[in-house]
Amino acid sequence: MDPNNGSVVDDMLQEMMEITAQNLITIEVDDHYKFIKQLGKGKYGQVTLVIHRQKGTPMALKLLPKTLTKRQNFLYEYCVALSLSSHPNIIGMFGIAFESTEHYGFLYEVALQKDLISIIKPTEGVPEAIAKVCTKQLVSALEFIHSRGLVYRDVKPENVLLFGPNCQRIKLTDFGLTRPKGTLLKLVSGVIPYTAPELSNTQNGEAVPIDFTLDAWAFGVLLFCLLTGFFPWEKTLSSDPFFDDFIVWQETGSEEQLAWHWKKLTSEAMDMLKNLMALNPLNRSPVSKALWYLDYPWRVDNWK
């Protein structure tokens, strides 16, 4: 079985979804779980800290309104997360999925230490040692996802949950955008810093087959944020002057026009990011290439 074969992955997930659908319980959430506080809210759902009324177990509850969520999409996100949850750097699942009158829902372990974005200081980032600890764990998680033939598609600090001080344990969460490698996708929302340029240029409606290189690009952007406290650009379009300067650097090797916050980085760190964020996805290095740079300094001032 080839883990890179998208059709095989689809078949496995389809079977999991069918079994989950057959065993989906119907409950009213308040009968079983006590709401404590909201942990996060997105366009299509919310995550809440709850306590199981009988067992007293704290849990994170993700609720997706039925008015905004297709049943198949809910089953897909839950089954992807469940299939990946054995990895130590991916959120653990309780194996509980249900529907209520108004919502679909599932439960996973709660991160009381918040997320990675909460410790990134604007204009500073995080200490280099913490950036490297995060790098090792994120590479491990992303490689595991890729080994299953899946592209995560949502690498960003908000989706990296903290389980301990100084990022000793971090875990990826939120698999609503994860799809099998080779899936044809169009750019469905606006261009953001994490959007790889090959997707940014599909605004006229054509679809492109997705690849692990999408995650490598977003991982490079995340590392830049950790090391500098800035996004490298707002949009991966040539109309963004910061991204346009990056294109010049990639194509000519000239660093003269790069924005000043790149000057915080050592030549090794810049080489790492240049490889992870190669403009041509065929030339982009896998996420594991970042491990090669761990023994080199990443920041010129070596702030610790």
C-alpha cells in the first residue's frame, strides 16, 4: 500500500466515516457536559472547555453548527483527526463523536497553556532555543501526516497548542482543511501570508493538485514569525512589496532589497527559509530539511 496514493487514503477515510456515521450517537450537549469557557471560535464552529458531568474530566469540545456544516465534512474532519491522534505531537482524541439538535460535535484533549501565537512577541518572536524545540516537534508531526498521504494545509501558530512551559510539548490541532495528496483544489478564500504562491495564482478558477510542499511553505512562514515576530509579507502576490522583494532574492540571490527584519537572521537560517519557501514547489525542500540547520545559530543577536 502506497501511503502517497490519494485514492487509498480516501478509501480508508471513507470506511472510517461510514463506521462513525453508523455509530453516531444523538445527545443534548448540556445533559452530559458542563460548559466552562470558550477556547476559540472560527468561521464554521467553536471550541469550548467542558467538564464531563459524571466523570469530571476536562475536555475540549468542538461544536459545528448544522446550518453551516455538511454531515460528510464533519465526519471527515473527525476521522482524519482520529486517524492521526496517535502521534505525540498531534492532538489526542477521546473517540467521541455525536450530533445534537443544532450541532455536530467531537471531543479532544484540552490545552490549558493556550497556543503558539500567545507566546510570540510582536517584533521579537520567541527565544531561539524555543523556536528550535518547536521545529523538531512540528517536523515530526508534519512528517507523520505526510507519511499517511495527507497534506495538513493549515500550518499556523494558532493551530499549535502548548502542553507545558517553554514548548516542551506542542501539538497540532484542527484538521478541517487536511486533504489527501493530489486532491485538486482551488483557492477558496483570500491570499494570506501562509498561502503558497502556486495557490495564490489560481484566482481565475483553475484547480491545482496539492502536495506536501504546501506545508513546507507555510512551515517556513511560521518559522520566520517565531524568529522575528513579524510576518514576512501580507500576501504572496507580486503586488505586495515585501513579497516582491523576496521574489527578487529567490531569483537573483541579492539580499539588498529584503526588508530589515530579515537582517535578524543568520545566513544559515536564511538558507533554511529559502529552501522551505522556494518559489517553484518542485525545488522546495521537505519540512525535514529544517532539522539539518538545528546546530547552527538562527538569529544574529542569538537572543536566548
